[in-house]
Amino acid sequence: MIRSRTRRLVIAPAILAVGAIAFTACSASDSGSEEGSADATGGTLTIYTAAEEVSFDPASSQNLAITTLGLNARRLTAWSTDPNAPTEVVPDLATDTGTASDDGKTWTFTLKDGLTFEDGTPITSEAIKFGLERSFAPELSGGLTYHKLLLEGGEDYTGPFDGEHLDSIETPDDQTIVFHLNRPYGDFSWVASTPAFAPVPLESGDPETYAQDPVASGPYAVESYQAGNQVVLTRNEEWDPETDEARTGGPDEIVFKLAQDASVVAQSLIADRSDAQDAFLAGFVPPAQLVQAQNDPNVGDRLVTSGPGALEYLAINTESPQLEDVRVRQALQYAVDKTAYLTAKGGEISGDIATTLITPGIEGREEFNLYAEDPAGDVDEAKRLLDEAGASDLDLRLVVTEDNVAAAEAIQQSLARVDISVTIQPLDNAAWSAEVAAGDGSAYDLTLSSWQPDIPSPNANLTPLFDSSQIGGGNYNLARYSNPEVDEALLAASSELDADAAAEQWTAIDRTILEDSPVVPLIYSRNSFLHGSGVTNFEIGEFPSYPNYLKVTLGE
Amino acid sequence: MTHLVRLVRGIAVLLVVTALTFAIFYLGPADPALSMCGKPCSPENLEAARAFMGFADPWWQQLWTFLTSIFTGRSFGSESVAIECAAPCLGYSFQMHQSVTSLIVERFPVSFAVALGAIVLQTIVGVALGSLAARRQGSLIDRAITGGAVIAASAPSYVVGLLLLLAFAFSFDLLPTGGYVPFADDPLDWFLHLLLPWITLAVLNGAVYARLVRSSMIEQLGLDYVRTARAAGLGERRIDRYALRNLALPVTTLTALDVGALLGGTVITERVFGLPGMGQLLLDATGTIDLPIIVGATLFSALLVILANLAADLAGPLLDRRLATTKKSLRPTRQKVNTP
């Protein structure tokens, strides 16, 4: 899931490439759109996407809780997003966001009364259990796997299709579901909003067909599916808005137009053509059209830019012999010119300068800066640290994906200020994944990457990037950072059930890691989206940097 | 005998293409199992995904399995929920949840529709403009046509496509900006959606035809038989007909090559106009490292090119009986210049 353009629609944005946006511009607008009654209904909303297919199989989906899959499938919990407040976890199929036992290892959820699938059959705890069990089957791999690492006995379980069941999920009655975890986990309410927690009726769920022919629990059912062409969603009459605080179910029909050229669609949206008025583009606005949209008075607030979101960073390979000394790594913190990087990325509309690892919009985040006050860096301090470490003639390999070359040059030039020579090696996405994310670490000294957490918890910011278990094998600890104390602290903080206490611990870990300097935080990127004049309630919350599809409406 | 040689040669080419595609992608650094591993990706999950997708075997074994499953089909996964890929199985795309064969069956009609219209349009436009230029050699029209042809032939297809979109879709709002409507759903809408892609390709390829026809035509018009015919008092229209008939062979050869290439998908044109054809399929698969699609679609495209060339070879003797090796030609045996 590296570098945004996957064929899957929006884009489990773990690591997402914020395309190089080639200019500087005025400050980003608010991430809201025009006012409109939240409960306006009717009309056909068109969503244009470059993706060839959209998968509606929750087991293999990495969708955020507020995008495509959320239109069709509800989960135990959901997200409430707001452009001016951190995202909150809210009950979805469950009556609350879950109750933990005192030791934090057992979580219990109760389903609301009267919930039904699109065919009128009741949504039971069994259906949720079946949905989760499916996600363990090898033929349905590829989704978010947080629950698979937490549920007791999950490591040996291979799915329900052989008639085997996962005993750590109990369903004492039709409305109660109990999860037994292998360790205490404070964020389980959030994990319960990931796709695999969607119900799947027991007699359905064929791995070969369910992605295109799912059974709806949310406001929209899949009416027709033509891969590469279009997907039509129509209203699921069984869905009851009274039971759902995350979705408004505005449009009567939603059509996904697949395999679209983003530039052409962006042009249509800018011109507000008749077929693009009740529509939006799922992907980011391409650089050329972004300039055009900003300068076109007719576009106005139809161009919606998110607040600061995903962390873009320079990962320092801590296993590289030249970078083993922490003082050398700290020198890089002072040497890097973040302003130049931001300019290479397109300027202010593309992001804000970053100083912490936990990203904005996440509850409990604390802003701090351990290194140079000036985002352009502190060359003298960097040189002092390098001298102290006795490091000279540093020659580093910066391995990046092809779309990051301009940004890499900004890094190269800023490090040249302290006499560190940098060789840039651009790779295509697949080769980069293989060499950097899945390699043995010998191929690079530095790399550029970007991370947006899958759930709005500091845990999702820090554990995937800095836990020693996440080194190599296609995971994202690209700095190959291994610190037993940090591992332990990550475990402790993620086990903490009290939110305030956890937040304090997360901030402390953020500081500890940055003192070790395995990565240089560069910017929190902003994403820009375009919609037609008929679209209302097109809003981007503080997290994630994507519009909330579940609340988009048409008309006033 | 020669047909047999052609057949064997064709099959050999297909085998080489398959083996090369395999080598390039399977031996490269990319690991297709990574995309199926999930997030976070545990080593056990990665191993399971690799085994399930059939990428755990050595590459030569994978190649052998691929080749045999074209005839026998194969299945992926455990007995309980095996994913079946029936013969002719060109692999299974786990990202698209579909066998490559069924993807090709779905996408090919789109590329076929694009190719058919483009071929017709570009041949007509190319032959008409080319012969017109040849007839008026050295005139303003000739220069305009040859000049225009150079520009058109060297313009990248996305430029032509976007210009046409700008003119007909954005400025005048006459035609849709993209997408595809199956013929069976609405023939008129089908036509309207394909018109701009056809014109785009016709502009690009038609220019090549125009240049070919112009130069061959000029050559023909300078030959003895034309002079004789003219001396005999034959009308210029009639002379044109004879000259053009002699162009049938080179034009057919060129068309055959184009048919093969166009059926295999037009990457850029399909992308610009949002057409779900073979080119789009292949392009996206390259981006997402969907190896089964890359290998399967490449093999299929190669097959199309080979078939198209074969068709051109076979058509040759029909169009020019000097190429016929047997006495049983379908054309009249006497090639005579009509006398008045």
C-alpha cells in the first residue's frame, strides 16, 4: 500500500504519496465545504476514481472507516469526524464503544436492537464473528490485520471455511459478542471500527464473489458491478438512520466511475460540467489542475484542502555503519532544511512543518520541538555534532520512489551544507518496497516515506514505525529502529485503558524516540480534493485527511 | 508446409514472450505477495500469501505451471475453499478477484470496439489524404497534408486526446469526457463515447497511412503501366483505381500490424478517455505489480499480433498474385491492362 495509487479505492493510506505539487501558493482553505442541511436526501452522487476496482469484501479491505466500504458495511464502532475537532470513536452496530474487563484483555460489545441486513435477516453477533473469522483465511488476506495480532489463538487459525472456529470470539447470545485478547489493549474500540468487524451472513461470504456482491448492512447495497467501468450502489431500504450516527445516507444512488483519468475528471469538475456537478474525485487533485483550481474564481470552495495530516519523514537507517552514532543522526535533524522540502512538495497547500511523530488531529497529541527552532535548520549545530562524533566524509545513499526525486534533491542540498554527500537512487514503487520495506536494510542509508495511521490513535502513529517487530518483511519500521525500552513502553502504553494516562505515555515515547533520532519529521501533508457544485457536506475532519463519504449529500 | 513452419514459428515466439515476461517480472525485486500480506504484515502472513498465490515455488516451476494450466486449468488454496481457474487459465489476479482469462474476456470487447472504429477511420482518412497529396504533388494541398501528417504522427496520443477533449467535451459540451457504455446497453451512447478515442487514434495512425499512401502512389503513378494507360486515353479516375489497387498490399500489411497492436490495447488513449480496455488493464497491473495480469495480458497481446501478421501473410497472395505460390489463386489469372 505504498505510494497511493493502488487499484483499490481510497487507499488505505498507510503510506501515501502526496504527489509532488509543483508550486507555492496561498494558504490552504478550511477543510469544510459549503453549508447544507445534513439530512438532505435524494439524487445520484458520482464518485470518480482512477481505481480499476473497488473491493467490498471487508476481510481483505484496508479502507478507512469513512470511505467506500463504510457506505455498504457497518462495523461494531464507527468514526465521527469534524473539521475542527479530533476524530472520535462512536458506536455503530454496537450500543456503545465496548466494555473492557479490568485487566483490559476481554472486550464485550452488545448489538443494537432490530438491526437487519439488506435481505431483512437480523444482524447477529454470529455474523460479526463469521466476518472476523473470514479475515484469517489465506485467500482473504491483504486487509488490516490489527485484530489478527490481538485475538487469542489467532496465530494458528486459518479461517472458517474448513469448519474451524476461533474460540477467542464468543457469542453467548445473538446480541452479545466477547473478544478474548492475548494482552491488554486500550484502543480496541478503534480496532473494532476496522473493516473486518463488519457482519457477513453465515450462508454467504464466498471469497471469490463477496468483494463484488456483498450483503449490505449500511445505507447502500451494491446494485451492479462492472470491474474497470462502474459500480452502482442503491439505497438499502432495511438500513435505519435512527440506529446510525456515523452515516446520513443522503443520495438515493451512488455511482463509482472507475479507471478515470484524474486530470480529465479534475478538468470536468473545475468547469463544473453538467455530468460533474453531483460528483467528486476520490483521488487528490493532480498538480496542474490544483494550480488551475486555485486560480479559478468559479471553483472557490469546491476545492477542499485537508488540515495537516500524514507525517512525511526522512528515515535514517540506524543499522547503517555511518549512522550508528546517535550524534550523527541528531546532526541530520539540524542539517535538514524542512522549508526546502516543503517547497519541493508544492509549498503551503501541501503541508505544514512537522516536529513530532504523533500527527495533528489525534486526541491527546502534544506539540513540541526537540531540535532547531528554524525549520530551515541549524547548520552550525549540525556541524558541531558531527565534529563531536568525529564523523567526516559521510557519503549516504538516499533511496526514494520516483515521485520523490525533487524532494530528495532538497534533502541532498540541505545536507551538502554540512558536507554530507548524498547519492539519490530513485526506484519504482515495487522495487522500493522490495529493497526498503522488505529488504535486509543493506540497500539504503536514508529514505523518504509518509505515514497516515489507520486509526486515530498515537499507537497507530508510533508502533508500526518504531516497534522492533516491524522491521523488514514489508513492514514500515524503515529506520530499522530497535530499542528494547521503546518496545516495552509501546506495549505498556497500548495496554493502558485510561485515555489520559495513555496520552501522557504516548507523548513521552514520542520524545524518547525523537531523542534517538531514527527519523527526521519533515511535514504533515495536506490533501486537496475537488467536487461539483451540487455536492454539499463534503467535509474533511481533522483525521484522516480524506473526505467523509458517509455524510456527503446533494443539494441544499 | 510453409503454413506449418509459420505455426511453429508463431508458437515459438509466444513461448519466448512468455518466458521473457516471466523472467523480467518474476526475477525482479518486486514481491507480488507483499500486496496480499495485509497490514501490519507478519512473516507468517507473508509466507501464507506467497504459498497461496503460488509464488513460493522456483520460477521455472511457476512457468511450467503457468503453461500447463493454460490447457488444464488450476486451483489456488486449500481444498475447502479453493479458487478455481478453469482452462484456458492465464493466471488469477488476487487483487482483482478474477481470473486473468475472464478479465481479458471482459476487457477485450472494449479494445476491439476502439480498434475497429480506429482502423476504419484511419484507413479511409489516410488513403484519401495520401492519394490526394500524391495527385497534387508539390501543391499547397500536398504540403499541407504532408506537413500535417508529420505533426500528427509525432504528437503524443495524450496531447491529441486532451486537445480533442478540450475542444469537443469541455468547450462545447458536445461529447462525454470519458467512460464506456456497452453497445448492447445503448448503441448511440456507445458511439458517442467512442468517437473521440477513434478520432484520436485516426489522427495519429492516419498520418502514417497518408505518408505511406502518398509515397507509394507517387511511385505507382510514375510507372510504365500508368503512362501506357494514360497514352491509351484512360481517364484519371480509372488510373487512380489501378494505382490504388497496387497499394492494397503495403496498406494491408500496415493495417494488420495496427490491428494486432490496437487490439492488444491502446494504453494512453484508454487512460485518457477512461475506457476499460486491455491497455488500461495492463497499465494498472504494472502499477500494482499484479504479475498474473501482466504475464497473461502480454501473452494474449502477443498472440493477437502474431495472428494479425499471419492474416496479412495469408491475404498477401489474394491481393497480389505474384506472391501466390500455388496455381489456384482466387483472383483471375490474367492480369491485363484494359484497352479501350
